[in-house]
Amino acid sequence: MYSAIFLWDRLGKNFTILPHGPALVGSTALALQVCYDAQVDTALYKCGHVCMCEDCAKETLNIRPFCPICRDVIRDIIKIFRV
């Protein structure tokens, strides 16, 4: 496993290291899921990250209302319909 400093140098310092905590961090918002059972289809308001299914977003909003990507407070969720 690579050290954080090695990865930081190798990636060109283009990424922000978040404070330690129980957040999930994925390479892209569309790749991040909580349950892995349903399609990512819900945006988090107010940060706008699209990173989980509607059921997981509802549960996250009720239990621990923080975005798993940026840790901003989730004020509401918005169902996304792709055509």
C-alpha cells in the first residue's frame, strides 16, 4: 500500500486531503455508492454531489446528514432522471 505522501507527490498535488473521519471517498461521484444494489440516481442539496441511490440518500439524510464526498451538510435530496 502506498503512503499518502507518495500518492500526493505522484498525483501532482491536484487533490485535497480531507480531515480524518468516516467519509467515503471515490474517484468520481458516479462511482461512489453506499449499497451497491441500486443505480446512483440522487443528488445531494446543497453540494450537488450525485453519489448514491435514493434509498441510501434518504437514510443518510435522516441518520447522518453529511455528504460522503465533501462532508457538507445535506439539506435535501433530489432524484435525478437520466434520459
